[in-house]
Amino acid sequence: MGISERKTRERSERERRIIVAARTIAERDGWASVTIRRLAEEIEYSQPVLYSHFENRDQIVGAVALEGFGELAVILRAAIGPSSTAKERVEDVATAYLDFAFARPAMYEAMFVLPTGLRFARSDTPPQLRDGFGAMATVIAPFAQDVDTATETFWAALHGLAELERHGRIRPAFRAQRITLIMRMVSGQL
Amino acid sequence: MGISERKTRERSERERRIIVAARTIAERDGWASVTIRRLAEEIEYSQPVLYSHFENRDQIVGAVALEGFGELAVILRAAIGPSSTAKERVEDVATAYLDFAFARPAMYEAMFVLPTGLRFARSDTPPQLRDGFGAMATVIAPFAQDVDTATETFWAALHGLAELERHGRIRPAFRAQRITLIMRMVSGQL
DNA sequence: TTGACAAATTAGCGTCGCTAGATTATTTAG
DNA sequence: CTAAATAATCTAGCGACGCTAATTTGTCAA
């Protein structure tokens, strides 16, 4: 019988609506406006229903963040120009990363700042969380001996640039220069 | 008459007690535990008294953060070994910065993650907010043409390392290697 | 048709940041 | 020295939060 199939389908559709609503509200009004009450209203169910999908509010943020990691990975891979030099590829990825961070600040916040309950570096870590790292590793590899460590450091530099600029700590007008600097640093010719 | 002096003195002492209490609770139980109610109890005054010292909770976090910036600046300057080479000095500062971030995570969070209402890069920006940057600029200057931009980038790299490690995104065991990498990158010999 | 089980709701607990209005001190003026 | 004015502080409470217990409603099998 297809009844139970329909039910699980409807259930997962409802879950998607929760995630979409959370993301939409966060991007428009910030994460502080993403409350259980407001999400419940949005999906036209009572509040306790949300707790049959997610353990708590953090896990809803986590679900949005997980989407974000998937999208970031796609964007980074797509940014790597096929005819670019190794050095240009580093710049491609760096620029794409920061563009993502500034174009979707709420999403970026969910992915890297807010508590999400997501587990990294574990056996059950979802692939989305690894893919972005993989894209970075691809462009860093030509310049590094220890690729993992170099990629971690590259990623940290980008994350720091994103966060400090997002918080008004460094000058937005000099973003391109900073990227150039990181590129030169990675390719070893400061 | 010294009466009004005594009053303003007592008032600023009370303000200090608020800040100290906020910092203490944050370092022990996290910023979520720093509530107006708990602070009021700690200083043995009613809640509205806090609002005669600070506009809102964020500004209390900001007051703690401001202290943190002052302390970080001192620590960074003290870390610069007088007989160190230019390259070693970069490592000194980088290590001291990350030690600070990991030794006082709540303080670091107040300074760089939480909303604080602090204004950067303005005419009325307090000196504490500039000093740490100055210490970094000192050790970066020998390697850079545009010192400000290079310092921003160096700072961003450190901040990214601190944040990603704090959130379990990169491997704690490889912290030293990452610092080495940044050092090599800054001094141009990857 | 009824009884078991699942799905969803209502209602509410404890907590939060923040504030209006009342109360108690302190200063100033007559 | 008293009374009015002002400052300092408190009590009480508003609206909103995350979350959950207890109840009602819906759905299926015997």
C-alpha cells in the first residue's frame, strides 16, 4: 500500500518547508527572528510539531547549515576555471568563497558561527561537510607538501577575512588586495 | 565638596563590579548564563540599575570585550622577543594570539563574535581597539609593502585559525604546523 | 463498532530582556 | 527646620522565548 509512503513523503515535505522557512526568515530578518513560534505559524502547524522533526532550535539551524555546505562546495568547484593556472585557481576559489560569505551572511553564520549540533571530522559526518574542503584542497595541492594542513590554513585565512569584514573590523575596499596577498603567499612569492 | 566625587566614584565602582561579574560568569558558564537577572543578583542591586550603566545587555558584553582588547594588545607586545629575528617575531605574535584565544574563549567570543555595539575604525574608536592591530603591524612591517593590508590579512588568518579550531573544524594537533605555514607564507618561502 | 495507536493541539512552565510606575532617599529652597 | 523638588532605586509586570505535559482528534485493525 502507498498510504504509508504518502505519509512519509508528506512528512519530509513538511520538514523541507520548515528548513526553507528558517532559511528565508534568517536571510531577511536575521537568525534572532527565526523562532519556533514563527516557524510554526509559517508552516501552519502548532509548535510541538517542529519537535517531531528536530530535537531543538539548534538542529534547525544545523539543517540549514548543511544545505549551505552543499551549495558552497558546488560553488567552489564551479569557480575553478578549467583553463586557469594553478595560481589563478587559488584566486578563483578564494574569491568565490568570500562572494558566498558576503552574498549570504545568514547562511554563512549558520554554517560557521551559530551552534548547530553538526558533527565534523567523524565517521558519520555528512559528505556536504567534506566536499567544500575537498574543493579547496584541489587548488592548494600543487603548492603544498602537507595538503590537509595547508588547506586548513588556507580555509582559516578565508574564514578570518570573511568574519572580520562582516564585523566591520577590516576595510571592505581592500578585499581584493587581501585576496591577492593570500594568493601570493600560497604560491610562495610575497 | 567631595560628596559628589564619592558618588561618582561609588557609581563607577559599581559599574566595574558589573563588568567583572559578567566576565567571571561568562568564563565559567558561558555567555548564555550572563543574564541581567543574574548580574543584578551578583552586585546586589535590582535589575533596572544595570540599565542606568548600560543601554542593554550587548553593551555589557562590549565593556568586557573592550577590556579584552586592552589585554590582548599587552600580551602581543610582550610576546615580541627583543632578540628574535623578524621571522621569529611573527611566530611569537601568532602563537601568543592563539594562546590568548584558546585560554580565554569567552573573552575571545565577546571580542570577535558576539554583538557588542563597539564601533571600529571611527574617530571615537577607543585606543584598545587599535593597539592590538598596532602590535601585529609591528612584526608584519618588515615583510610588507602595504603594512595595513598585510596586517589585516595576517590578523584574519589568525582569527580564522582560532575560530575554526574553537568550533572543531580543524585538527587541534596540527596547530603548530599551521602557524609554521603562516609564518613561512608571511616571510615568503613556502 | 470498538479499542489501540498515532498525530496534532491546547495550555502552560520557567526564563529572558526590558520598562512603567511607585517608592524611598537626598538635595535644594523658603 | 521644614517642605517641595529631584534623584536613586525598587516592585511588578509585559511580551516573547524554548520547550513539554496533558489532552484531544484522527486513523486504522480486530
